[in-house]
Amino acid sequence: MHLTAEAVHSRARERLPEISLATVYNTLNELVSMGQVLEVPGAAGAKRYDANAHLTHQHLVCTRCGDLRDVFPGGEGTLVLSDENQHGFQITSVQIVFQGLCPDCRQAG
Ligand SMILES: [Zn+2]
Ligand SMILES: [Zn+2]
């Protein structure tokens, strides 16, 4: 499930009719900083929020319509940054975004 803040807002309003979009944004930002929710990069259009933070996965994004899927890449390789490439950062996570055209967009040409 990858919802835009607007989509989260319209769902939240079913239960809490008074809730503002700003409150939704603040709550999402808090959840992201606590690591409860992932902010998904690289999608066309609005940022998406992903409640699958507990499950290690990557994303497949359609560069035309922004369709977004969870994917679980295979293979033995792990990405490693040499000390030089870490620029002094402590690495806490890696996100990989596979980009391409979804079946609908491929058909549309
Ligand atoms: Zn598409
Ligand atoms: Zn996801």
C-alpha cells in the first residue's frame, strides 16, 4: 500500500471528519522519522507513504504514470559502499528504485 498524503487524508476523514491535511502531513512526517512509515522516493507526482516499513523491500515505479509496486529483488549481490564513498555517513538503510514502464503504459506506446 503506497498512499499519497491526500489519499491518507481522505481515508482519515472517514473516521475523523475534522482532521486537516496539515495534521496528516505532520503525522506522516513523524511516523517517517520514527521509522514506522517509509517515504518512497522516485515516483512521478506526489510522494507516497508506505506502511510496509517493517518488511525489507524495494520499489518498482512506472516513470510515466507513477504506478508503484513492492518488489523483492533476487540475486546474491549486496550493495557495498567503500569507506571513501560513505563520506563519513553512518549508513542506516538503502532504497533501490527500479524504474520502467508498466504494462498499461507500454501498450499506450
Ligand atoms: Zn504506467
Ligand atoms: Zn513499498
